[in-house]
Amino acid sequence: MEGDGITGKRTEDAREEGGSSAKRLKCSVDSDAFTCDACARPLWPPIFLCSDGHFFCSSSRDRLPEGKCWFTSESSGTLARSHGMERAVQSILVDCGPGCTESEKTVYYDSLRHRSKCPYAPCECPEPSCGFAGTAVELLDHLTGHHKWPSTAFRYRVPFDLRVTEPGTHVLHCKDDGQLLLVSVQSAAGPHGRAVSICRVRHRKVACCSVSFSCSTRHRGTAWSPLEFGWPPRYICLVPKVSGAPDHAGVVLTINIHSLDVEDFDEEDDPDDSSYAQSDEDDDGDSP
């Protein structure tokens, strides 16, 4: 009777700790033991094994010549499903980080995908060679205080003007949810003008982005953009250089940011994310 009482207590403790009768072990393991021998990424089901003990994920198995292991002889290279390894990798749970309420639900092979969308994941500084990481609020203070990047507050669906007088990066922080965005304005190669790009620092949720822009000239002169030198890399729009305008004149960007959930976005409503509309509000000016 005493032995039955001890067994019952252990079962109850296991249920309290793991949410089921399965026992959880706290230990350290070599992550290389649970990586694909072909692509070196974490193994996830379905997993395949050759007779010499090499493991492959499904993606790597599909790329193997004739679906056989290339580390062994042809006679022993046939792969078979490894249900034992699948149970093993599904049982390995890893912590995400402080504050994450889903850490106990994250299996090892899914941890990278989870961290890329986790709202508690730290935001890393985009400046090269800077290793700072922190919350969105801490990163905003770091970018504006340490790197001296200018910042502007905005609200979703409310247009605002951003005046840029010299190349660099401008920080946008949303008053609605604290989201950070970076606007980069750089001098384009050759006589193009200025290349503009925008990105979110970190995705808080699964969302999509639709980008459109327009250009209006309000000057007496000619806006031009010859392409003989090619397009500048990594931009979403190009602000043409104005003939006769001083170099320090800068540009004024009118920005309107919307937050869209994937289920609210209809690709048919906006089939071209890089749509471009250009007009000239001065009859004396020539548009490119």
C-alpha cells in the first residue's frame, strides 16, 4: 500500500509539472545530434535514416540522387522513415525568452520560426557592428540617443510629412502600438536623385505590406532620371533629381502607413505593390 501511495504521488507530480503523466527531464544535449546531415538545419518530421546512421529531413531527402544517402555505399544508402527520431525531436522543448508565455509549447525544430514572430523577442540594432538588442522602447532610445538618428511619431492611416535634407536613416515610431519603422534616404548612384526604402524593425504579428508611392514636381524646371547607370539597389522608390535645385534642398516625403492583417488583405485589390503614379502640378515643368 505504501508503494502504491508513492507511485501515485509521483504520477501526480509529473502531471503538475508537465501537464500530463509524461515525465520531463531537465538536461543539456548537443544540438548537432538533432540536425540534418545534409543541410545542417534542425530535423523536423518526417525524418529519414540510412543504415549507417545518417539523418535527413524531408527537403534534403528529396534532393538526394535517387533518394539515397550520399555518405555511404550504394548498397546501404537506402533511406527509411525514422519514427524514433521523430518522437525524440518532438519531445525537445526549448525556452524562448523572458516574458514569453508559449515557451513551454515550442519544440526545438520550430524555435527559430517562433522567435521570428514572438512579440517578446528582442529588437536588434540595424547599425552594422552594433550588438545592441532590447525592447522596441529601448531600441528607440538607443537609435535616437546613441546613434543620433532623427525620429518622428505617427499614427496609422494619418498622413504626415517627413523632410529629409541629407542622406541617412529616419526612425518612425507608432503611437498606436509602438511599432518601429526605418526610412532610409540615400544618394542614388549616378545622376538619379535619392533612393528611398522603408522597413519594419520587427513583425509583431503575421501581416502583409503593400507599398505604393507617387511623385509630384512643384517647381519651374525639369525632373529627370536617366537610367544609363542602372537602377540603385535596394529601394522602393526613386525621387528624381531636380534640374537647377541646390544640393541642400532635400526632399519632403508624405507618408501614410496602414496596418493590415493577412486576412484583411486582398491581392486582387492591389496586384502591383510597387505601383507608381507621377504627376506635374506646375504646367511649366516637365515630368520624366
